Amino acid sequence: VVRLLLPDALRRWELLWVLPVGACTSGLALSVLGFLGVPFKVNLALVLFAGLAVTAWAVRRRGFGRRPPLEVLGSGYLAALIVAICIVPMAALGYVTVTGTGSDAHLATGAAQLLQHSYPTSINVHEPVNRVPLTWRSKFPIYYAYAGVAEISGLPTWQVLVALEGIMLALAALGIYVLARETLGAGLGTALVAMGVVSLGRIALRTGLNPYYNQTWGYFTMPYALVAGWAAVRPGAPVALVGSGSRALEAGGAGAPPGESEGRFSERWGAALLAALFLAVGAFAYPLALPIPLLALLIAWRLERRGRRRRGEPLRRLRDLYRGRRSLLWMLPAALVLAVPVFGVVEKLQTGAQVLLPGQSLKHWGGDVGMFIPSYEFFSLPSATGAWIFLAGMGVLLLFALRRLDRSLAWGLLSVVALGALFAVYFSQREFGWYFHYKILAFVGPVVVLLAVVGAATLRRRLAIPVLALMVIFAWASADEEVQSTGRQLGAPTIQLASFSRSIPTGASVRLDMWPPDQLWAAYFMAAHRLCSADPLYYTDYPRVATSTKADYVLTHPALNEPRDAIGPPIRLNVGYGLYRLKPSIPGADRCSLARVQKINVIPGFGAD
């Protein structure tokens, strides 16, 4: 796909595009076949075979391509270091687990496992997660990709998650490198510094370490969408420096005279399709992040189009994609198979937009953040000491970078930064506004840091070197603090519950006597049995176990918290949990169930599922 669509001006970075484009296209392809009812293993084999077939056709049509520059090795090495940093907290524990505190992790692993065995929109009570959450039905491509990685590795999905998150952050870092090097015109050293400083920022690492799988995909797609989108807006001259329009004119690019060549037209559409691919997958994964790259590209496109119209150049329109009835052969199937995820994006954006206006409560949008995160953490700074001085300096450096860019792209990026700052301030003043404050700055912050690094490189050499060195030191200190503070949410005692589950008869019921949040992973590993709790996890959107006091067995946490209605010594015991048999004389009915209680069965404004 990269060989067929990547514009010639970006061809030297072809090797860096292969894995990111492959991640997006494979996720979409697996989703299409999944909705068509193809069994998962057959689905995966077909996608792998199709990838080989398309590769062979692309190489036959366009050759093996040029040799990648040696600097690709430097960016690849730095990307490998980022993967290593991301797995440090897990490696320190000595076993494969899930790190951090992000409670969505158990849903992510369960959703990927469900897709390995079930139709995407089905309910399967024999899986730890009975269904892909209704609010996640735009996210099938990223969970199909996750399921595919787990299937090929031969590991359960929960063992794959942390390493996969590290790889996704590394791919995002490569996107930052290409964005800095090619679109923003940074030198080799500056692009490597930008890649490291942005990727080692505390919030960027927190996204992967906790792990927030959906958000990681939204973050990963953003730089590639910007690079490909700008190449579509200004084909032939992706370097967006002031004056690049004249170089584009010489190369037959966006400044080409009337009679634009078919080759240039194909390059524009190739870049546009790549941008659309990343924007679509980013929207499916994390709809609330879509406006950030989309706004920058729309403003750049509008200003560029206005300039071309003034110069009297011919303009292509979106309707040029339709070339007669034969175009319906791909348009109609594409619209049909993407209907569910697109609908999920629309409903997510609608429900998010409903709370933007004052007077709407944000109480149910607090997520698991729980408080406002200090602003300095979003900008690769290690502490609050002097933070506002450093942020002001970043703002000045940002303007230095924008001053050198093409006017169209500069205004697009500046609009994103300005609106992001305004919304961040707005939500910082609203009760329970920490979720939106966090999400906005988590995506706008890296853009600010990237532009600040590029701007710092425009200073005189004797000033630029210490400024860039200070940024690297700050980023490294920020990353060290985040890694050191990351614990594990899935401990070895909880993982051992899988063997507890196998030690009791099939069909037995188990009551979970523990703090309600701890029931999430406990229920995951005990999912082969009917489960319940006298005090289940209320007041969240997570699927919970049924409510019941009577059951065959009881699982307690901590282990020595022996329940009064148990019989005899524990059947199984480890340092965290104890499994006991319950008295059959407990009054009431046994309401334990394989099914989980779903709080959300209706999307406001869209009706029942």
C-alpha cells in the first residue's frame, strides 16, 4: 500500500511508513471481513495473504524502490529505545502483566479476545468480556489489529498489551520524526531531538504505560495524518518552508501551471488516501482527537485552495473520485461495511459535544483521571519549578518555527494550538472538567513541544545547542519520573486465579468478596464460572457481575479475610486471594451468572442497540 500511494517526495521515508500503514490497513481489512462473518483465523489468513499479494503487485508495478537513507537507522534505533523504556516497569516485576492504573485495560484485552471467537456485535457470555462495549463500536479496527497480534504471537491478549503499547508509541515517535524532518523542514539532529523530546514526555508515556489503548491509537495516527495531508494539499513539496511554493512550481507541484499532469494528480490522491486512512482509523479509535489534525489540514487546504484560485489554477474536487457507475463497485461496499464504526464515531462526537456548553454536567465524563493533571506534565517538563517561564519560552520558540513555515500550514497549526489552549483553560474552570482538560492537552501538548524544538533549532548555534540539550534533559527526567511511578494493575496473585478457576467444578457459582474495583480482573480470570457479588461495582460504565449473596464458592481478597459463611479451610490460597466453599444454608436464591450487567444499553439520542 505504501509503495502504491506514498508520493515520490516522501519516498525516501518509505521504510518508516510500512508498519504504520500496515497497522491501519490490516485493522480495517480484518474489520471488514469480520462484519462479513468470516471466522477470525480464516479472516487473519486472508488478510495476510492479501498483504503478500498486494506487495507482489506493487513491487512488480513500481519496482523495489530506492535505498533508504542511513538516517533511517538512527530513528529506528531511537524507536527501539522507546519500546524498551515502555516495558521497563513490567520487566522490573519479572513476569508478563499489565502495568499502570487504566481500568479500560481489562476491557481492551477482553474485547480483543472476544473478536477472536465471536461476531463483532454479538454477545458471548463465555468470554471474560461478553461484548464490545456499546460506546466502543467505532473501535473495531484497532481491536481486530490487537486480536491479530495476539493470535500470531500465540499469547493471551492480556500478555500482549504492554509490549503492543510500546510498539504503538514507537511508531508514533517515527511519525513525529517524519513530520519534523519532512513537513517542518528540520535537520537530522533536530528531528531526532524532536522525536525523543516529544515521545519521552510524561503524558505520552503515561498513555502507553497505563495503558490507554484507544488513546494510544489516536495519538499514533496524528503525525502521519498531518504529513500525508500536507502532501495532498501541496503535492511535490511536503517541506512546508516559506518559499517552498516556488520549488513546488519548478517540480510541477501545487504551484504547477494549468494542465496539471496526471502523475501529479495521482500523487495528490495517493497522499489524500493515506491521510484519509490515518484520519479514519484515528477517528474510529478516538473520535474526540479527530478535530486536532483535521482542523489543521482543513485550514491549510482552504488557504492553499484560495491562493490557487487567485492564481487561476485548475482545482480538483472530491466528486472527481466518482468516474461513472463502475466506481459504485467499491464505493457501495465500502460504505456498507464501514457503517457501524462510522455510526460509532458520530454518536461519540455527538455525546461529547452535548457537554461542551455551560450548564451541562461533566460528572459522568470524569473517567479514571480523578483530578486535574498539572499543565507542565503535558509539555515534557519534569516539575512545576519555573514551569510557566519554560512554557512561555516554548511559546516564543513555537512562533519562531511557524514563522518559517508556509503560510497555509502555519495558520493551520497555530489554530490548533490556540484553540487547544482556549479549551484547556475553559475546562480547567469547570467542575469535573479534568477529563477533557487531560485529553485536549494530551494531543495539543506534543504539537507545541514539537514546534518548540523546531523553533529552537532556528536560533544561533551557540544558543540553539544548550536550549535543545535542556529540552532533552527535561524530557528524560520527565520520562524517568513516569516510569518510576508506574506500578502494575494485574499482579501475579490475580493471574493465578486462572488456576483457581480450573480447580472447581464447571458450572459452579462464585461470589466475589472484595473491593468492587478489584472485581474487574478477578472476574476476568474466573469468567468460566457464574459470578456475583454482594457489593458489585456500581456507579461506573464497566460491565459488572450480578448481585447475589448465595453462591457455591466465595473468592476473598485479601486472602486472610475468611468469610463468616464459609465452610472449612480454603480450597485454594495465595498471597492475595482465598477460595472457600460457602454454606448451602445461606438464604435466598443463587443469582450468579455468566453474563455481565451492562449499564449502557442505549446511546443518548440514538436509541437502543
